Amino acid sequence: MGPSHHAPSKRLRRLTRRPLRSKVRNPSSLPGGRVTIERIGVVGGGLMGSGIAEVNARAGISVVVVEVTEEAAAAAHGRIETSLQRAVDRGKLTEQDRDVTLEAIKVTTDLDDLADRQLVVEAASEKESIKLDLFTRIGRILQDPDAILASNTSSIPIVKLGAASGRADRVMGVHFFNPAPVMKLVELIPSLTTSDKTLDRMRSYVSETLGKQPIDATDRAGFIVNSLLVPYLLSAIRMYEAGYASAKDIDNGMVLGCGHPMGPLALSDLIGLDTIKAIGESMYEEFKEPLYSPPPLLDRMVDAGLMGKKSGQGFYPYP
């Protein structure tokens, strides 16, 4: 993903909202002189990016979301609006809070709109070349010398992204989980070059501003959760590929037999089969362990465009 620098059209401007900074509820600083995050940018408005944007806007933070095209920007805005309306329908959010949250979000196609952000979270495609290019460009755009540049990557080395940014001490991983508005966990991944000050600010931001639970992970492919989860998902795919059992029976085995909320194949569809493949490849590249290597069936499904829920077909159909 590489957002353009063209000004958004009138059509896109009608679909976006300008952040109302007067609505921001965060104090300007925390005890001990730690500065809170009041202005955040999110690069990528897909399922994860839009969820991260929503979480921050609901916490009273001014949010700028950058997408690669006007169509993608409009889709991101619609995704956030739909999620907020769902929260209203379920009684989790008032209509007034929904409107305030939408007013705090601006969607754009111009990467330069990130210039005044205190934190930028990259949530683009899980491809190293794309992320390295974005970190290089955003590192030059940010005006605040203390601004933090973070990645929501599941597997790409944070130290590489930091080196590309030109501000390695203010770069780290901040890994949210899908759906971001619901999931309480956030993995924090400092690299060898991340400063203690940066990590401290991000711990405060995640726990005190967003109200989520941070856990610290080392800068290794998969971090904590995916190091345990992805081999399990790949094992389920191999079982299905070998004809041991149907997709439904594999999933029911783990849901009804182990108390999991979702079976491994349905979960793979939800995450995205292309994402599972990319994480597995990255982990295999680093550790050379066969359990991380994507099975041939997963390769074929991704090549065929069967990405899971987001494409309408994976191990299950999604009409």
C-alpha cells in the first residue's frame, strides 16, 4: 500500500469528518511529565486499521486515517460508521457518542495529513517492502520530534522498520487484535533501538488512554500470541488438507471439546488466509521450523483469491 499525495476530491471530502479537537477528553499530560497521545494517524483503513481508528476516536483522540484511493477511503469511513451503529444498536454506545466519535475521524488519501500527529500506527498490507517504504516516507513527514511511529505488523522485524524511518528510537510495534474495539489485548514490541521513553509512553497510552491491557513481547517474528496461534492454525489446515476430517468437524472439535470460542479454520477465515500465509512465511524465514511453513493448500487458496471472510470465501462461504 502506498498512499498518494493527491488532494482528496469533493466526493471524498463529503464522506469524511474533520477532527473536533475540543472533543478530546484526554489531559495534556500524565503525572511525571509523560505526554499523552491526543492526535493519532492510522495508515490503512481495512478491518484492523478502521478498528484501531474507532478505538482511538472513542477514547477522545483526534484521528486521521490514510488510504491509498478515494474508494478505499470511502470504504474505511463506511466500515467505521457501520461498526459504531452496531454498537448503538446493541446499547454499547449512545447516538450522541457515535456522532462525536465520527466527528473525531478524518479519512484522507494524502500522507502529508499525518504531519502533526503525535503517533502514527501503520496497519497496511503485511508485506515488508510496503511497510519499509511507508516508514521511510512517514519518518520524513512527521513534524513533532517526539512523535512515535508504530506498526501493527504481526511478524515483520520492528528493528528494520525503525532503521528505515530515520527515527529508530521512536519506533516500535503496537499489535492490536481483531476486532480492535472488542479485544482488550495489545502487544507492545520494542526493538533493540526503541528508547525506554517511547515504550513508557506507549504503555500509558494503551492502558490509561485506551483502557486496554498491554503485554510486552520481544522483537521476534510472531511475538507472543502468533508464535502460539499460527502453528495451531496451520496444523488445522494440514489436517483438513490430508482429509482427516471436515472443516466443520475440526472446528466443532475445538469449540465443543476445548471450549474455544471459534474453531481454527473459521478463525483463519476471520483473520484472512493471506495474512496467515504471510505470518507463517515470515516466521519460517526467521526460525526455519517446519511447523511455521504454510501448507500447499493455503498457498493455493490464497493464489485463487480465497482469502476468507473478507473475500467471501475461505474454508466456509460468506454470502
